[in-house]
Amino acid sequence: MTERPSDLELRRQQFKAQPSTVQTRRQQAVCVRRACKKYGTKSNPYVVLDNLNMTVPKGCIYGLLGASGCGKTTLLNCIVGRKRLNSGELWVLGGTPGSRGSGVPGPRVGYMPQEIALYGEFTIRETLKYFGWISNMTTDEVEAKVDFFINFLMLPDADRQVKNLSGGQQRRVSLAATLLHEPELLILDEPTVGVDPLLRTNIWNHLVEITKYGRTTVIITTHYIDETRQAHLIGLMRGGYFLAEESPSRLITQFGVQSLEDVFLKLSVMQNMGKRRRSSIAQSVTESIHVPELPGGAVNPAAVLDDEVGEISGEFGDSVSVTSRTGRRVSIAPEPMIETPEELPPDEEPDMSFKDYLKIVKYNHMRALVWKNFLWMWRNIPMMMFIIGLPVGQAILFCLSIGHDPAGIKLSVVNKEIDFPNEQCSHIDLSCNNTKLSCNYLDFVSNNYSIKWEFVESERAAKQMVEKGQSWAAVVVPHNFTDAFRNRIEEGRDASPEHIWASTISVFPDKSNENIATFLNRDLIFAFQGFLSTLMVSCGWDPRQLDLPVKFNTPIYGYVNPDFTDFAAPGVVLTIIFFMAVALTSGSMIMERNEGILERSLVNGISGTELLFSQIITQFVVMLGQTLMVILVAFVVFNLTQQGNWATVIFLTTTAGVCGMCFGFVVACICDNERSATYLALGSFLPIVMLCGIIWPIEAMNDYLKIVSFVLPLTQATDSLRCILARGWGLSNPVVYAGFISLLTWIVVFLTISILVLKFKKG
């Protein structure tokens, strides 16, 4: 009595009878031919997949088994279109992954990665709603399936947040998100890890049920090798090679063992039989095992193995690190029983209309992404308050600390006109006949400027105070300063050299701090001009007689006494908004990628353009709040100079923030982790601050640096905002709109780079 063939055996026979390669292709869910995937350095390449042939018929469960590191996840990433093969051919659902109209990545495939890849702040219901909307499901359709998955996967209340679930429950929610939209191809990467045996049985029964009528195909990897007995086909991998590809029952029968683990052990021994120097453990195992003929034909493993292949791998959780002198493992798998064409026919991509080219984003994708981003912000209110408040705090620190005149500057003074310490400049005579004009001058300085005098007895003592850092300058007044100064004024050009020397106050400054030294020079000179003007008036003389023959009138723009805070404020405001946007967007995207959420969204059909645009929409709201708060603090609370139009100021600052967001996208796309992103962001901060005219005019730079500075993102914008604030210019002025043009150009450049990197950086 002959055994009735299984459904899978019948499908095998049908596939063999197909005369057309195109028809054969359409009967296969996945077909991989002569695949090779490598990564590493040229000096030490590590082969992940090599000459791998794999065929998954439609409507079957395919178990992909192997030790950790053998290439299972890499192969799955190639199937879903997130990695590229170095060589070989790959079909998925009748097309090449990533080709137009293939639906892969997209709604035709459901992918459950090894990572949880879920938002911990979302509830189970919100998680399923997000993935359902991506797959173009309505809210009602999602709600109808929530209760089913809660019961089927034994999950707690649907309104419980994912972060409050156990590890096994989180993996079940991840599985529910994969099964939700009933895709044609299910790819499950270790879905039963941490799941109890009863639920594991329910999951496998469900997979058998959904594949019963050929409407769904499942590729599953697992460490529990014997649970794949219910699979129609299994592929055993080791070191990037296929050891076998056959049904579980056929493998067990042909190898004469009781379990699939024994099959894998025998195949591993066969793969290592050609090694010249075998360990004692491998030797004893090899001698105790009878190795039958390989399924599909007699193959002598020793004849096909290279010299010195590696040791037997451990249990399925162990890493595999087997190398040879050629740097390769060897495949001992026979050719698959389902015949596939040697060369795959080209994809038949659908025609595109003009409207199709204009569809940059899909409504359901944008709806899900924007909703997801805002929901994450709502669930992280303390963090969002910190993010919005941080630039405000930076603006307050800037306004309180930068650009103000130094106060409490101590100077050591030797006034030889008085008998110190017995005589003091306590009684100031303001009449023209004053015999101690030096006291008048010193008093005028201390009353009108933030300078403190420290009187000492000798010039040497005054200089020692400067040398010890106790004073910023030593001031020496000659003993007959008053008489010599009167003679100098009265005699004019006939004044003797002795009178000129005796009427000169000597200053010995500490210029190790150039800013303080500059302020001291300014204050001492301006104070002497004010003192002299007062003296001339008290003596009945015209004070204009001793004025400098250069007169500075009321400035056309700005103030008589300019404030460095006003000069630096435009660049500092733009820098704060720009780099806060960089940190916000890059941090958000890198967090999603490291947790696997970004990759999972891309597999579900989200495009790089949609991802970036959704981030722009949501982060723009945050950045706009930051901009308004910083402008309010700087120009309203601290009353910095603002002569221009408020709308223009806000528009330019917001545009700089958008430019920073786009630069953050570039950082997130290029960098693989938070550390490298931090280095890149911090590394770009100082050059932009130094070269964009923020703290020092670009006219003072090296000629070659001026060229570099001219094309940087914030150079033109800083100059533009400075002209708006200090001069009141509008958009009609070329200097103002040049800032907008520069920012918009960089926005386009950054977005283009980000989209291209997201599209082509697949490994």
C-alpha cells in the first residue's frame, strides 16, 4: 500500500511539470540562486553566505535553522530588501526586492525581527494601530483584530504600555504586529524565544492554518530546532552554507535518527570530515556516527571539502567561527528537489503615469508616522519640556554672561601727590584752584566706571601686585602732577619736556586677558576726557578747545556705545536653534534605528522620503516652540536690539532650525550609533561658531578661510539676521534674502543626502 503524498509533495510535482520559467517563478514565494554575501575588511573578510541556493514554494512553512552567526538574519534582510547580495539572484513574490511594484519592502511582506522593535511608551492597541495604518488598514479593521490577538497570544489588557510587559509578552506583541495585515509572505526571526510551550504550540498551529490553502508563505528561524517538525521544508545552515534543504520527516528517515538535532549534528560532522587536524571530541563523534548517503544522491563529503575546515559548532545558541586557509566553509547540501531556472527572468514592472511620479508620499504612511511621532512626544512630556526649555536656558545664560562690561576691576595706584598713608584723597575740591587734580581724576574714574583703586606706597609694590595677579594694572601719578598739568595747558606748545613728563600718568597693565585690558584702556581714556571737560568748565574755559579734532556723531545704525551682546546675539540665536534641531532629529532617528523600529518601518513599506518628511513635520512644531521662546527671552525680556520686522526675524530663525533638522538627518543616516553621531555633531559645532562670523567678523579671517566661511550654512544667515536686528532691513535687501537663499540651498542638499543614504545604505 503506497502512502498518500502530502500537499507539499503534490506541489513539488506540479512545479517540476511547469514548462515556463515565468510560471515557475510565480509559483515560488522566494527563490535564491547562487547567493553570495560578504562583509568585513579586505584583509580579513568573513563570508556570511556563499553559493547558497534556496527555494520556498508558495503556501509552505520554511524553517531556516542554524547556529547564531551562520547568516540566517543576513539572508532574511536580503529577502526583505534591506541588504543587497554581492552576487547571485533573488526572487521574492515574483519580483526583485525593492523593484517598483514588487511590494517588497511593503505590505506584501510581514517581518518580525529579532529585536522587540516596538515603542515602549505605546500601548498594545496603539502599537497595532500604527502598524495597521502603515499597511493601509482602517482603524475599525485594526480594532476588530485587537481582541483576537489578545486572546490568541495570551496578552494582557490592550491598553497596557509595551514597556510594562515582560520580555515574552513584548515578543508576542511584535508577532501580532507582523500578523496583523495578513501578508502574503511572513518572515519571522525567532518568534518563539521566551514563549512557553503551550503558546508556542498555538503559534505553530496558527501558522499551519494560514498556510493551508496557499494564501500565506512563512519563513521562520528558531533555536528550538525540533519545533520545526510541522514545517513543510527546512534549510539547515552552518557558517554561511546550506547543509540540507528538505522536509523534516524525510531528513529524519534518511539519516535514521530520532530528532532533527541529530540530523544537524551528523551534517555538521560531515562538513568537518575533511579537516586534517581534528580535535579529540570531533574525532570521537565522527568515529561513533554512521554517515549515510546524502539525500538526492551519493556524495562523498571528504572529496568536496577544502583543507582544514573548522570544528563542529556548539548548540544552536553558540557562535560559529570556522575558517580555513581559503577563508571559506563548504556546502554539502544537495540541489533542491524543486527545480528552478538557472537564470531568473527580468521583473515585469508596471507602467507609471505622470501622476505616479508626483506621489512622493502616501497618505496612510504619513498619517501613521506623524501620529506616532506626536504620540511619542505626548508620552514623554518631561523630556519634551527639557528639550524646549534647554535653548531658553542657553539664551538666558548668553544674555547674562556675554558682552557686558567687566565690573570690580582692581587697579593698584601710587599717587605721589599725596603723603600715603598719612594723607588720603578724601576731600575732593571741584574748584579750578584745586591743588590735587590727581584725586579728582581718580575719583571721577571710580564714580563713573567699574574700577576699584588699591592705594600702595611705592611703584614697586604696585607692580608686584600685578605680578601676583592681585591687580590688573599699576597706575603711577607723578608727585607734581597738578602744577605740571596746569602749565601744560597754559603754555600749550611752549610747554617744557619736564612739564609734559610730570603731567603724564603711567599705566603698567596686565594684558594676559586682552578683553579686560581693552576695557581698562577705554575706561581710563574716556574718564580722563570727562575729567578734563569738567575741569575746563570749572575754570571758565571752553572744553571744546581740548577735544580731539575727530568727532563721532550719532551713529546711523546702532548706538554710541556699542554692546558686544548685540553683535553676537544674531549668530548665537541661530546657533542655538540650529544645533538643538540637529540633536533633536539625529537623536530621535538613531534611537529608532538602534531599537530596530526604523528598520521595521522601512520593511513595512515606509520610504526614506516619508520618514524624513514626517520627522520634519513633528520636529518643526517643537523647533518652532523653541524659536519663539528664545526670541522672546532675548529680545523682549533682555531687550536686545531689534529694529526689524518680527515676522522676518521669526521666519529666518525658523528656517535655520529646519536646516539644522536636515543636517541632523544626515548625521543620523551616516552614523551607526549615538557616540559617532555625538562626535560628528560636536565636531561641526566649533568650526561653524568660529567661521560663520558669530563671535568675530569674517573680515578679520584668513583669505582662504573667508572662502570656506562664505559657503557654510550659518554665515549668510547670521549676517542677514544682524542686518534685520541692527539696521531694520527687510527682505527686499540683497543681504537679507541672501541668508534665506543660503539656508534653503543647504536644506535641499541635506535632504538629498539623507534620502540617498537611506535608499542605498543597506549593507
